[in-house]
Amino acid sequence: MAPVQISSAIFDCSAPDLEACPDESLPEFAFIGRSNSGKSSLLNLLAGKDGLARVSTTPGFTKLINFFTINQSWRLVDLPGYGFAEGAKKDSARFNQAVLRYLSQRPNLCLVFALIDSGLAPQESDLAFVEWLAGNGVPFVLVFTKTDKESPAAVQANIAAFRAAISAWFEQPPAFFTCSATKVQGRPELLGVIEEALLAIQAESKQTAASAQNLLRNAKAIRKSRPDRSRPW
């Protein structure tokens, strides 16, 4: 399947909490990971637009939920990283709570891309977050980032260790992908995942519309079959 083509990508808005998020009319694909996991760089790579999501050398720079509208028909969502070092504990707790509410209550959230730094052994915060996603039934895939930073053998070992650490939580292990924003790798695969989700939404919408039309036709047929239409029986 050819990946979805990006014709436009614009910043929509930033929201401090669920109530401030934009309307729920468009499908959303959210990206989240531990601070400094390469999230903003990956979003820019996917959108094909440098500078769309701000890249910072300061861990935890993203503190708001940022929305980017793609092709005027769906959104990429940049969620604050967990475990960031900067900022007061009060703010950290507030933003983390906002993220959890978004993930568990946003009705138009289609899929979460959980970013894992492939250059590191399994981190406790990453494992805890994936366990939370699984326990709350949030649909997600794993994205192992920065595959260019370590040797291929080290990257594969870290990925294998992470997947082994979470294996007990799933009957069917979550899909996983690898990427490198620096080497421009992984973009077609991740856009392909989004394309598949959008096609599924379109198919479901058509099925719903067809069902509604069938109900209307059946209602009209019932009315025509009544000997006296003025009566409700």
C-alpha cells in the first residue's frame, strides 16, 4: 500500500488540557515518548515540513498538547513527553494528567505512536507507559527511534529486550517500527499505518451511511404497506 501523500501541514493550536482541545471532527494520530526520544524530529519528517514541530535540545520542552492539521482532513498530535526534567513538579503532574485524559477520553483519537529510544536498554518509564496503554485499551504501535545513533547490533538487542519485557502483557504483541529522522528512514512505513487507519474510517463511514439508507428504505416500505397511513398502527 502506498503511504498517504502530504499536501499540506499547518499548526492548528496548543491546548493545556482536554477541554481546550479543538473540535473532534477530524481523526487524530498522537505521538508521545520519554523526553528526548526524538518526537518533534519525527513529526517534522512525517509531515515533510522542517520546523512544523519545534525541536529543542532541552528535554521536556513540549508542555502543551500541540495539534497539526494535515491535508485539511486529519491531525498529528504532539503530546508532552513523560519524565521531563525541567519545570516544577506541580506543572509536571498537571501536564501528565492532561495527557492521560486526552489518551483515555478523546473520542477521535485513532492511534498512538509510542516512541522508544532504540539506543537505550528498556527504561522503566517507557515500560510503565506501555503497560498503562495496554491496561486502558488505548490502540498503539511502538516506534523505535534514533536507529542511526548506535550500531545495528545494539539497536536490535535493545528492541528485542524491550519487546521481551512487555510480552507478558499481550496475547498479540503490538506492531513495531523503526525510524531515523537523521537518515530519513521509516517515513513510508509510518505513513502507511496512518493511511490504513484512514481507509478503515472511510469504510466504516460508508457502511454506516449504507445502513442508514437501508433503514430509511425499510421505513418507507412499511408506511406504503399500511392500509391507512393516517393511522400509526
